[in-house]
Amino acid sequence: MKVYSLLVEHFRRWGVSHVFGIPGKSISPVMLECEAKGVRFVLARHEAGAGFAAGGYAMFNRTLGIAIGTSGPGGTNLLTAAGQAKAYHAPVLFITGQPSASDMGKSMGQDSSPFATDLAKMFEPVTLFSARVERADLLRSYLRHAIERATSGAKGPVHLCIPFDILMSDVEPFDVPWPAYHPHTMSPDIDKVVQLLDRARRPVLFLGKGVLCADAYEEVRTIAEHWRIPVVCTPGGKGAFPTNHPLCLGNFGLGGTERATSYFKSGVDLMVVIGTTLSDMTLAGFNEEMYPERVVHFDYHLKYVGKSIPVPTVAVLGDARLNLRTLIERAGASPTFMREAGPSGYAKRAEKPLSAVTAIRALRKALPDDAVLFGDDGSHTFYAIQHYEVREPGTFYFDDVFGAMGHAIGYAIGAKLARPDKTIVCLTGDGCALMHGNEISTAVGEGVPVLFVVFNNGRLDMVDKGMSYNTGRSVGAIYSVPLQAARYAAALGADSFCCHTEEEIGDAVRTALQARTPTVVEVIVDPCEIPPILSRLLELDQ
């Protein structure tokens, strides 16, 4: 059996229905075989966009995402997507091509070295496993290592570089089964955590995006309600807990709320951290006055535990959901019915041009409660972190660590392909759209009805405001010719609207949801409005 055919056969066995990429000679056999075996090849508009879409597909299909790129620039263009997948713990298999071994030493197209661009080494820092398949008989071992690493423990991206002659080689058929999930060993400190929670006077649950990765929404809610613990989410943890729940204090870090800040200042004795590395984006504005007496940190490994907050810390290592369930069992905890607060309200604002805060609230009002929103990296999402109401856990996704601008566009497309029954929304900005807005064309080409909402203020807003705050002026952050996002979207074949008022936002969103076609809703927002990122700017100033 040919190597390329055996690869695609495994895609089918693993339940992969879509593969994302850009064509190229060195990986063309894989695409041809996908078509022959009924696996949909999704033609992206840029390799990074293909990798982003594969990440969204993996997260929502609960299987593997696959992105392929040709040799040289095809592979290097995938590096950013691999870094983003690593931040999301998204199990994506990146496959890159390479010229045949027999052509080594010659000048080859789409390569930067006579002895081949070392893509395997380039991918090492942004993946959990990266290797070059030197011989066809090594494929079985390498493929098994890659899939096991991608799908077990702290999941994430992996990479295989396969030279063209190896891809075309004959190999004895084999089967690499989908790995059986073996959770980490139970933490021996669970009983200690129960005692700490029982004794705590002013505890807080601090939730990161690891809660979303572990699908631990019910476990977190049970613990919060049983011990009556206030809940604060990181920017990336937005979506882990309903914002209209009585125990929710909102977010801390960029886009944080005053309620969360005030609670930390009031004297926390026990901070239970779940699924976050406590990065500078997460702890923006967190100072010594807010330090808790003790931290309990749930994480897979010790890599970041105890590094950011210098207080006594209990590490609870392993699978978060498993350890939280064990904690619940040991304590005999059960959820207590707590009436959820009603919607936070929708108030019309008189500012001209439109305030981003008002625009976020108008968007929330127009969307169904179970709509899934992917926030791109920029001021627009930090407004959402502060003002977008999460009514069902697992409906808001944002990465506050790697932060590749434009990634949410591809992630939303992949998520919609994986779950066509879901309402999928991408909240992005004009800067992000200028980087990867061409993937809207992918959504049009595949008939994927994603709603793209573009906040447009004619600038790279976080850079503009940050530079202005620290230096008194802004250089290189304002577009001399701003993007006309609605016209751009129309040129790509999408339905589009340009909105200046909250009423127009509501009308456009409702029309888009009924039309069931890829739609871009451009929202012109106030370029002078200060986004909720000041806590980090103050730290930089100090």
C-alpha cells in the first residue's frame, strides 16, 4: 500500500471528515487520495488559515484536526497555526512535504536549502512532537507517537514532515488505533484540598481555558455552589462559567471587572486555580495587595505552578476533570440550586460614533443563548470579556497566551464544519481581518454559514492605545486607508452589512442567522474609546 493512501485510510478510521490545506507538489498525493476516499479537502486561502481551521475542527469534533502544507514556505506558513493550536491544547496533526531524498543537494523549488529546509526542527518549539519520516517503514512508529502525544494528557499539535519519495513509497499495511485515553494518576493531595476548602473564610475559584479543554463545567459549578465560592475567570477562561450566575464576579486581567478586583483586594485566603498558567495577560493588574494566603493549583504538570504568585501553593497534578470529580466525591459535594440572575440588561447609548461596549451588548442581545463565540486577539474581544454575557458554559473561546491575530476566523470555520448544528460566531477586528480575512472566502467556497462580526476603528487599537499611553504618541498603528470590511466581504462572496447603530447590529445579526450563509457584519466603533487593557499598560509604565 502507498504511504499516502495508508495515511488517508487512518484519517477515515479516526473519524476525520475534513482535511485543511493548500495544494503543492510534495503533498498532492494526499489531497488526491482524500478525494478518492471521501475525505473532504478544504482549500484554505493561506496555510496559517488552514491550520487555524484544523484547530477549530479538532476542538469541536472531539477528534483530530489535520492541516497539510507543501515544502518550504508551505511548512513555515503553518508554524503560527501550530503555536496557536498549542496554546489552545488543540490536537492537530500538521503534515508537511519535502523534496525527495534523491534530490538532496540540488536547487529545488519551494525550498531554502540544497539539503532541505529543516521543518522538523522548526516545528519542535510549537508542537508536542515533530519528526521527519526518513523511511517508509518508520511511518508506523512515528504516526503512533504523534497521535498518542496529540490526544492524551495535555493535548496539542504534532508534526510529521514526509519527503515526496517516502510519501510515494510502498509499505506493508498497518493499523494505528485511536489511542485509549488513560487519565493521569489521581493526585494524592485531594483530601488536603477538601480540608482547605472546608476551612476557607474568603476563597475564590480562578478559572482558565483549561476548564473548557477538560469540559469540566459541571464539576466547577458543583464545587462553587457546594462551598459557596465566588468565581473569577481569566480572559481565556471566559466561557467556563455562566456570567449571570450569582457567584460569578466576572473576569480578572485584561477585560477584568471591578467586582473581581475588589474581591481580591478584600483579602482572599484561598485561591483555587484551575486550568491556567497565570500569564501576565491573566494577572494584569494583580499586585501584592491582592495575594491570597494560599493557592491550590490544578494543572497537568509543575511547569508554571508556583511561579507567578509567591505564596504557599498546593499542586494538584493530572487531569483536571478527574481530580475535580474526585474532590466532589471525597467531600460529598452536590450542586445547590441557585437562581440565576436575569440578563444584565440592554441599554441604549447616545455616544456617536458607536461605543464598542454598546456594540457588544447589542450583539449579545441578538444572538441565541447557545451561540458559540470565538474571540480574536485585539481590543474587540477584551470588550467582550468585560461585557458579553455567557449564558451557557462552553460558548466563549479566546486565547490570551499566544494571541495570533486573525486566528479566530479560521477556528470558527473549522468549528462550524465539525458542528454544523451550532451557531458559530467570530468576533474580530479590522487589523485581524487584514491579516487573515481572506479565509472568509474559504467559508464562502465551502458554504459554511459562520457569522463574522468585525469591529472597525481604522487602527491596531491595542498597539495604538498602548503606545499613546506610554510615549504620548502613536506611530505605525493607524491605517491611512482604513479597511472597508463590508465591501471586502462582498468581494469575497459573503453577505455583508455595515452598521453604525445598535439597532442596525441587531437587524443585521438576525438577518444573517436566518439566511444561513457566510455573513460579515461590520461595526464602525469609536476610535477614541479606551479599551479595558489599562491594567497591563500601568504595569508596563511601572
